[in-house]
Amino acid sequence: MLASLLEGLSDAIGFVTGALLGFGLGITLGLDLFAPGYGTGSIVAIVLVGLGGGMGLQAARVLRARSQSQD
């Protein structure tokens, strides 16, 4: 049970961290995620958040697998 909890927490932390990095990249590029309507800038910002979240999740899984193989 503890292993499942740690797996879920590490996935969540990786996803949220990646999504925040994607959001920050969008802000840096001048894209407004929360702009009214769905303009091009808003859609690109949404894609950046999604890609960042997915990459963060995959990074967490790779790091967890690497950690488990060293044990």
C-alpha cells in the first residue's frame, strides 16, 4: 500500500511541476492561458501546459524506476 501511495504522489508531483513549468514558459513567451475566448495564443499556452505536465509525469516515472533499480 505504501508503494502505491508513493507512486501516486510522485506522479502527481511530476505532473504538477511540469504543468507549472509549461505555464511559466507560456508566460515568458507572452501567451495568456486565461485570455477570453480561444485565440491562438491561448491554445498554444494550453498545449504547453499539457506537454509540460506529460513530460513531468514521464520524468517522475523514469526517476522512480531508476531509484527502484538501484535498490
